Amino acid sequence: MFGNKLQVNLYRYNPEEDKFPYMKKYVIEKPKRDIMILDLLHLLKEEDQSISYRRSCREGVCGSDGMNINGKNGLACITPISSVVKRNKIELRPLPGLPVIRDLVVDMTEFYAQYEKIKPFLQNETTAPEQERLQSPEERDKLDGLYECILCACCSTSCPSFWWNPDKFVGPAALLQAYRFLADSRDLKTEERLEALSDPFSVYRCHGIMNCVNVCPKGLNPNKAIGEIKSMLHKNKKDIIVTDGV
Amino acid sequence: MRGSLIWNSQRYSSLIILCYLVYIASFIISQDEINFFSWSNFFLSFEVRFLTSFIFIMIVVHAYIGLWTVGTDYLTSRTLGFLNKSIAKRAKLMRNTYFFTFGFLGIVYLSSILYIIWL
């Protein structure tokens, strides 16, 4: 239909000017080589300076440019156009479920609040050794597939449970990190960590639909980590009682 | 409420219901001929009545947990706010009405079933 043209439908919203968000159509020359979505956004920004999006490392490490690309969350900087283009069309939207600040920039406050809730740091009150707290290779292996998370929020914002209860359901990204510390042999606050997750919402709102696994740009498996947390909670008899308070 | 208690109740109730269905299916398969007398003799025994009553309690528990999950997902001020802000202000009332309605229907349903089984 477009031949050598590429149609990009871009979500636009500037709260200072627009009453409602809208989709704006850009038609550009199809790049001669396969470029990344982030490069495509740079091309569009040359045409329209008002387009807003986050970016930093442009190599899939910082997690800044998470967005919804043709209906699937991903990092713009490591997603080639060829892998998503359909009939010469690409649709770019902000990460779903979070408030939009402007165009593709979302307010990540709720996402970070959940991350903060799981206390993402080593808790060990014993006297620190002179050099470092040692782990056996087997203990260290348990952290593989957990510590690599870059907090891009692609997983949590593709999770319906997080859309409906972002204030109560911790979400796949933060739960992956929660398990990262639960599985760490150096962390001594396992009981307290589990107690903080034992209400009906924090972990148990995960129904295992695995959207998180499907979209994770780092190939991680938050669903497996959530399953491990549930197993630990079942073994841990110290469940706390919370009220509904929706 | 305990998260693991709710989660386990829903999972184990579904497994118990499945076992009951297998039990009923095995009865049907094991009979050369199913007629009114064999069917009523089977269901009128105390063990099957007791088991059926227990299964319907499990069905109500299982269904209510599912409906509670739906209610706490979709009948919140946030989710209803996507539709209409004035509706969102009444989210708690709507949610409690929803819980009460389905709780009441569950009790009526279970009472009716127990009445049919035992009286």
C-alpha cells in the first residue's frame, strides 16, 4: 500500500495543549537498512520536534525507552523495525496502565513505589566481614535470571493485575526483585520479606497469564520467580492478616 | 484475610470438584445400565449425599473467591474511573453491593441444593 513508505501511528498527548490523547500519522521514507524503533523515533523527531520520549543508553541496558510497539511492550532501542512492522505500519504507544505525562513518557511513580515496597537491598545485620560476604558458586547460581532486571517496566505494564491494582499488586518486575533477595543466601530477612508479601494482593493477584515472560526484553521469567515466592509463602506459616481496603 | 488461604481454597476446591466428577463418571461407566432406580439408589445413599453436599459447598467457595477477585479488580475507583468519574466515586458502594448480592445468591443456591439433597 505504501511501497517504499513507512507509516508510523504515534500516540500524542500534551496535557498543556490537548484535551484528549490522539494518534498522529507520520509517513516517512522506508529506511534502507533495518534500524531500531528508537532510531525511527529520532527520524520522526527531526520532522516534528514536539515528539517526547525517554531514552538514554540506546543499547538495552538502562530500560528508559520501554513502550508499546504494535501492541507488545518492548525496548525501542533493541527492537528492529523488521521484527514488528506489519503491512508497512508501526503503531507506538506509551506503556499501558501508567499515567501519561506526555506522548510516550509515562509517570512511573506507582511502579517505583512497588519496587521500594519490597526493600530491594541486602538486609544482614550481622557484623560485616573485612572484605565481603562470601557465597558458594551454587548459592550465587540461584541469582542468575533475577539480578539482570533493568526495571524497564515492560512486564508490569503488560500485566492486567497491575493495571487494575497498581497500588496493591507488587507486579512482576518488583516480585522478580523480591525473589532475588529471598533467594540470596546473604540476606537474613526472609521471614519479614515473606510476611510483607503474604496478603491477598501483593503476590496472589498474579494469575500466571505470563504476559510478563512474553514481553521481557532481557528474556527473564518473573512468573517463575512469583511461583517460587508462592512456594516459600506456603511453607512459611507466618501469614499476616490484612483487611480488604480496596 | 490470608492470601495463601484464599489461593489454596480456590485451588484445592477445584481439585476436589474434579475428583467428584471423576467419581460420578466412574459410577456411570461401571454400570451396565443406568436407570431411575440405580441412579436414585446411588444418590440417596448417605455417603453420596454427604459428598454431594460437601462438593456444592466447595463450588460456592470456589465461585465466590473468583467473583471476589473480579470485584476487587474491576469495581474499584481506579478501574471505574476509566469509564466515568462520577461512577468511580461510588466504587465502594458498588463493590459492597456486588459482594452482598453474590454472597446472598450463594447462600440461597447452597440452601436450595441442601434442601433438595436432604429433604
